[in-house]
Amino acid sequence: MIGTCRLLLGGRLSRLGRLAVEPEERGRGVAGAILREADRVSLAQGAERIALHAQTYALALYERQGYLERGRRFMEEGIEHVAMEKVLA
């Protein structure tokens, strides 16, 4: 296994968390592929949006996949985060 995430399905909103890719595999499109699969699964389950808390150093990854910042930045587990959301199809 080189990457994973947690996807919580619940009606019209999916929540994505714990996205992780093995360090030596980063920068090779693994995270983007995981995010696209999360979109596919969420849509198949009837979700209209996906929300997540992104570590700010990874904002560009999520922005490339269509996520937009929602609200102020905050600290979670000692790391700066921001809430993000994406409208599906």
C-alpha cells in the first residue's frame, strides 16, 4: 500500500480525512488519484459535496483537485489547517 484516506459518507456531504501517501511515492500523482476515487465513490453514494480539513502546506494539492477554502485557518494537532470543500459534478 502506498496511499490511503478515510471517507465518511453521510447523505449529501462526504467527509474526507487522513489522506496519506508514503514519502517516497509523493509527487507521483498518488494523492490526486486517491482524491478522484473519493469523488467517484461519494457521487455513487449520492453526495453532492466533499469537505475536509487540509494541512496548509498541502493547499495546492487540494486546490488542483477543485477544493476551495472555507473559513479561517486553525490549529489541529499542532499543525495549521483550513477547512476546504468541493462541489461534486
